[in-house]
Amino acid sequence: MAKKLRIVAYKIILNHIFLLLFLHVSLIPETTVLAKDNASSLKTIEDSSRITKPRPKILIFWASIGNGHLSASQGIADEVKKIYPEAEIILKDAREFQPLVRRKVVNHLYDFMTQRNPTGYDKWYQAHMKEGAEIASLGDLGIVDGQRPNAYLKYIKEVDPTMVISTQNHITEVMHRLRDQGELNKIPIAQVLTDYTDPVYFKRLGDKIEMSFVPHEKIREKFISYGMPENKVITSGIPVNPKARDTISPEAKREVYNSLGFTEKKPFVLITSGSAGVGDYSEMVKSIEKQANGKPVQIVAVTGRSKTNFQALNKLKSTVGSNIDLKVFPLVPQDQLYGYMKSADVVVGKTGGLTSTEIVAMGKKAVLLDINGGQETYNSKFFAENNLSLTTNRNDEIGTKVFQLLEDNELGEKIAKAQKEMRDMIHPESVADWALHQPAVPLSKSESIAIVPNEKRPLGARGPPVNEKVDARPKAAIFWDEAEVASVRLQLYRGSNKEVLASYYLHDGNKSGMIHFAELVQAARRQKAQGLKPSVKLMIDGWGPERWLDAKVKPEIIKALELEGVEVKIFNQVDLSTKKTYLNPNNFKRSHAKTLIIDGEYLIEGDRNVQNVNFRLQKTNGQSGKSYKSIEAVVKDENIANDARDFFIKQFDGPLATPIDTSKVSDEALKRAQRSINRYIKQLDEPGLAAIRDLVKLEDRLTPVKSIKYVHDVPGKDGYKLEGKGVANAIKEMVDTAYDEVRITSPYVRPVPDLEESLVEAAKKGKKVRLQTVAEHITDAPITIRAFENQAMALQERGLEVLQHQGPDFAHAKIVEAGRAMDGMGNPIGEKRSMITTHNMNPRSVYTDTETGIIIEDDAFANKVREFTDGLGSESIPFNKPKRSFSDSCKKKFLELILNVPVVNKQI
């Protein structure tokens, strides 16, 4: 008994220590960026010149605690772009103004308090609400000092926006402080509330700014009752991802059920409580099983980052009754989660503002778990009082609530009616409307746009204001779905009229390859019809003898292409039929590029070759087989496209690119080849392929990005690559300058010494470093995984995260994510950086293969790349040494020995 009392006492003391730490860290004064004595010497807004109508440049602040603030910010940005594509949007994580150590401590403490001591967190939250209601100015709150308002001010003056939008209450407090200091008085400022909270404190947040956007009409009415002017508060709803508001088709819903092995005849319950996976999932599942009382229930549990819940549920699976069909996943891609949410009969979620709003947007019956305290308790209360969902703060009540929703039709109708009324209030475009109609005055004489008189866009209208300037920034989009990639490629080919340049490491002669050849022929014919000499060039790497061409692309096909005006060359053609081949190191030097350049304007860069397996066309026993998980970036910019064109022409016209000998092709074989190409040309206009071509509207997907850089390896005078130059250097530079994180994705990752040193050094400095590769059972080159095994284990011991994708598809993408860069003082600058490349982060890519890539600096683009790599991560496990048989162990030892031979080491 005494021992139990000591444990209880210890827990109470520990919780209070963490509470005090949380409060202390939240109140740490800022390290002054601009001394108070110098702040007044900075040029103020009042000194700047008034401009009739500057180009909209909207700065949106969000905070990286939870996903709601970023999601709301992105929703606003999307709506602004729909109305006014030329507007410049800057999304800024305000927590980057705080030291990295402080941010991490606050994150850990926030997670600890909300998940382990919600009562303590709720007490702190209520105390903050009370202080905010009573203090003379919200800018005087002690917590504002820890937000580093002078750092905000410096950044705002550097960015020079025409207006500021805040999506988090502590950011709005900083805006109060700056206005108390006489700053930002002529830049419109708005706040967007991302929770269903209505204390006086939140009304006061709107006192010193121009506009408040609230999630529900009842909250607007409450604020007005507190004295907020009606013209300073708008009901907009919480901006959610537009995909959350799309309805799911019956076909797509069936696909979700089929992917899970579920049937639509049984109830489907989804449990998902945020990325942290809060709550006791095992208790919830047991509660549902108990309440089911033998009735069949299908359950999907998405446990997020919670290893405890993931492991516990996997153990529980073997003990639940046969009536319970339980599927357990860790983090899953957002689109996949949305599919589960839209298909489920009941969603069990947590009471975060974003999750609860998405549930309403989808019109789903839901049980919301209120266990975090603070703002989420307000959300829970609001949803319960307004019949938007059922709520509980007990894991063991989930089953009762779920079956209430499944069996009580009257309750379901009441919830559906309340949710529909709330959906009618979700108008994120109202934030964009307001932002684009403010008499904005920038800090300096920034670029202006002349609006045609009397053509000012009325509030609530659609389409951009008429203007005389078009955004000249480069545009980019990213694709990984096979059908979308095919659609984009086909669109670009059909839209070409001057030049098509293509380079691929592997190119088959079957369906995918023949479709490609048919498009090349049509491009050449269009150019000839315009009276132009065709400029259609294709380069394929030549690792193999002529029999390789016979198996992949028949010589008669090549001759038919050439007669149409398509010029085909093979890079560094090698004849493997002679033993001397393997003794010549130059034979191992390959062109690994996968590049498409259209009309000197568009560039596609990625890791996808022209093979059936790249487009899920590979057939095994009559069934569609596995595919590669690949990624491609499409760039629309003449400068970048011409950089890529210059490098292509240098290789195509260089000493290693040679034509194929087609002199032995018979007339009969040539005619067969021509008939085959013409047959595929006809198929391209048949409904199936035409539908694929129209699947994506590329121009709608291309969005302006901050900057793009094309990178490539450096060829020597003889055409062969100069070892270690080019893309490898660019990758190392990205790692060395990364501010807080690095992610490298590759199927054959095996860092050379200088890159390994950079990665380890980054981890030592507290940066999050992740290497994502594949499992041995799904790779097409198991030897590469075995060669990496010892290095992988050593890297994990030195602080790196090393993951292996488990399939079933083969993750073939090659990506470097380096976040924001550091300046010479160690401060973050610019936006997040992403490299889409052919480089495999291994010796072969560094020393022998010629590689290419593009580096894009842009937050929105980086977030899209992160969506893809997060999806890989959710299907991966930490790298581990498998147990090997005696013979396998001997082979492994032999491999380790031959890796000491330079020519072998450079190829694995």
C-alpha cells in the first residue's frame, strides 16, 4: 500500500513539475532581435508612400502546434488564388521566430500536458482566458514576450506585405503588442479562429485589428453581445481542405471497401484521433465489441504516431471476437484517410477544431473524444449543445455512443440537419474576398497593379480583377498517380508544336513504349505540317547489346521513327557479349536521366522510365501487377526548360550518343513496324486513352513557386561524367545548409563518405534526419539493400532515422527535402526546398551515372512533396537486420569483401 501511495505521489509531483515547466517556457522573454532603443529608428508605415492599389501580397501567420492552423492557412491561400491568381501568398510558421530548443520543449510539454495531464492544461487555459478578459491590453500579456514580437516586426518589414492574417490566438496577441507600440497601423490585420471558443478573451482579440472570422453564426452572435461591432466579425467557418468537402462517389466508396476487404452490408467504424493518436484505442475497440454483443462490425483504427496504440491493437486483433473485423494502420496519407472518413458509417475522432469541422463538411455521424482539455473542451461542448455530434470524455463509452448513432434514426436525422446548417456557414472565400478588397498600404513602394477603372471586383464575386500584369514567376506541379502522370505527358505531347526532347534510362517496346513512340511520330507530323523541319529527339541509355534492343525496342521500330523525322540515339552503347566489356570501367558509365522537354517551355523531371511497370500495365497471370511509386515534377518556365535543353543537346550531340544501325531491317519488318505505330496512333483517340489524356487539367495544377533551379552532372571532354560533380554536390549543399530537417528518399540509398558525414553532423546538431529506402523483399536489386545494411544500422545508432518501405509497390522515387536554408548566422531564410531527381544517393549515382534534377524553393510545393513522403513513411518500418540462413550469411560476407574492390563499390 505504501509503495502505491509513493507512486501516486510521484506522478502528482511530476505532473506539477511539467505544468510549471510548460508555463515557464511559455513565458520565457524573447532574445531581442531589435533592441527597443533601435525599434523606433526603423522606418514606420506612416512614413511609407501611399499607393492606390499594390499587387496583393498577403502574409498568413500560422503556428505549428496541431494541424488546424496550417490547414486553415492553406485553405485561405487556395481561395485567394481561385479569385485572384496573381496575388502573392506567404505562409509563415510564427514559431520559427522562437529558438529551436524552445519550440521542441514547448511541443513536448504541450503533448504531455494535453495527453497526460489535461486537467492541468485546462487550468492553465482557463487562467489565460481570465487574464485576457481582464488585462488592460492583450499586448501586455506576459506570454507575448516569449513570442518575440520584435522578430515578427523585422520579418514583416522585410516581407513588405499589403496585409496580415493570423490563424492562432497568440499570434494575434503579438499583433496587439505591435499596434500598442505604434506599428502596423495602416496594414489591415485579420484573425481566423480555428476552434469553437467564445470566451470574452477571443472577442477582445478582435478589438485592435480590422476583422475577425469565426467558425459559426452563434459564436458571431456571442461576440456581438460582448460589444464587438457587427462589421468587424464575419462567419466564415473554419477553412478546411477542399477535398474534405467533396462527396465520395459510389464507385470510389466501393474501392475503399474492397481495399480493406470490407463489405458494405456491415457497419464500418473509423477511429482516428489526430496525428498524435490520443486516447486508449484498445479500450475503444473493446467498448465497441462489448456493445456489438455479437453483431458484426468492421473497424479501421488509424493510430497516428502512437506506437503504444499501434502495438496494443495489433495484439488485441488476435483476441477480439469473430464478429469484429479490425484493421490497424499508423499514419496514412491524407487522401487515404479522407476516403476512410467518407466511407465510414461512424467516425470516432477527437475534438480538435479541424477534425470536427472536416467531419461536418463530410456530413458524417461522429463520436468526438474530449480528453485534451483547453480549447478542445469548448469544441466538445459546442458540438454537443448544437447536435452536431455525440461527445464523451471516456474511452469506455465509445461503444455505447457508436451504437446510438448506428441504431437511432431520429438522432441521425437531427445531427444531419444541424450539420447541414453549419455547412452552409462554411465560406472560406469570404476571407479571400475581404483580403482582396482592403485599401492596403505596403511598408514601401512595392510593385503596383493598375486596376481598370470601374472594374473593381465586387465583394463576393468570382474571377480576378482586371489587371495589366501577369505573374512572371515559374510554375510547377507535382504528380505521382500513374494515370495522372500519363495524362500530363499525353497533354504535353499533344500541345507541342516546335520541339520534343526526351531522354530515358529504360524504354520498353511494349504498350507504354509504343504509346510514347506514337506521340513522338504525331509531334513530328505536326511540325512538318507547319512547314518546319521536325525537331523530335529521343535518347535511350545503351546498357546492353543489340539483342537488348530486340527484346525492348525492335530496330524496325527505330527505323520507322526515323523515317517520320524522329531522331533516336543510344547513349554509350555497350556489347555485353564480349568478356572484355566487364573490364572497361567506362562501360559502367550510364545516362540515368528521365527528362521530357516540350517547346523550350515545359520540363518534366522525375524517376519514371517508359515501361509498363511504371504505369501499372504490367500483367502477371492476366492480372495487373505491382507498380513503381514514382514522382514527377512538371515545370513551366522558359529559363529552366532551356537549361535542361542545353544539357540534353550537349549529351545528344556528344561523342557517346550514337544512332542505331538499322541497315539490316527488311522492308517487310519495316512495314509491320509502321502499321504497329499507326495502330497505336488510332488507339490514342479511342475513348479509353482519350479519357486518360483529359483526366488532369495541367494548367489548373501549375502554380507559381518562389524559385526553381535545374541541376545536372558535369560531362568531361570525352562525354563521360566527371566523378562526384553536379547533382551530388547540390544534395550535399542542401544537407549542409538545412535549418532543422533533412529527408532523403531513394530505393538504393547508400551515402558516400562526404554525404554521410554531412548527414551525421546534421543529426548531431539536433536536426531531424530521415533516410527512406525500401525493404529487401520488394526491391528489384536486393544486393543494394544488403550492401547498405551495416551502414544503415550504424547511422541509426548515430541519431538518423532509417526506414524501409514495405510495399506492395516498389518505392522508386528519389527526393531530397531540406526545409528552409540557414544564413551565415544560423537563421532560417527563404522557403522550404525540395529536390526531385534521378540521383540515388549511392556511389553509382555519384561516380558513374549521369544524373539530373530540379530544386524548387516553395512552401506549398514542399508540403505537397511531404504528402507523398509521409505516405511512404506510413507504410514503412525502421531498418532492421534480418535473420539470415548460413548460406545467406556467407553471401553477405562475400559481398562485404568485394565491396572493397573500387569498380564494384562504385556500382552498388
